Amino acid sequence: MRTILFIGALVWGAVMQMGYGRLLADESLGDQTIGLVTIIFYAVALLSLIGAFLAGEAALLGYIISMVFVGAYRSSRPRRRS
């Protein structure tokens, strides 16, 4: 069960971080929309962190690892111009 929680939290954190990064990269969104998306992202991230804490150490570690490493990986890659 710990493995399933770890992998699930790992995937959830990665999907959240990548989706948030993709929204921020969209140039058609205005400042107000970006602000609202940021507030919603951090609220969901906090709720997910609390849920992972309640689910146990495996889920908590998986969630923290995915949020930290996916964020670092996505920010260090150069952006492609299409």
C-alpha cells in the first residue's frame, strides 16, 4: 500500500507542477488570470500536502519529491521556440 501511495503522490505532484508551469507559459493569459491560477494552485498544493501527510510518510515523501524535483527540472530546461 505504501508503494501505491508513494507513486500516486509522485504522479499527482508532477502533474500539478507541470500543468501550472504550462499555464504560466501561456502568453494569452492576463495578469489577473495568472494571479487567480496561482492562488488556486497553492491552495490545491496545500490541500494535497495535508492529504499526503494524513495518508502517511510514503505519500508525503512522494508528493514533496515530485514537487521539488519536477519544479527544478522544468525551470532548468531552456524553452523551445515554435
